[in-house]
Amino acid sequence: MKNLILPLVNWGMGAIIIGVFAIVCIVMIVVIYNLANSDKEKNDTTHPEV
């Protein structure tokens, strides 16, 4: 009976996973923002005002 209390949480790995998830979310937000802005610029150049 060495040790009956088993750790159920690995805090180091959990922090790394949360960090990776945050980075992925930030990258997705930046990509969507850039796509939205490039679409506006494309529409402005294809339809000049008369």
C-alpha cells in the first residue's frame, strides 16, 4: 500500500492545453477579421462610384 491517493489532474498539461486553445481562438479571430476586411476592399475596387 504505497500511495492510495492518485492525482486526477495534471495541472501542467491542462495549462498547456488551455494555452494552445487560446492561441487557436486568437488565430481564428484574426483570420476571420482579415477575410472580412479583404472582402470589403475587393468590393470597393470592383464597383467604383460614378
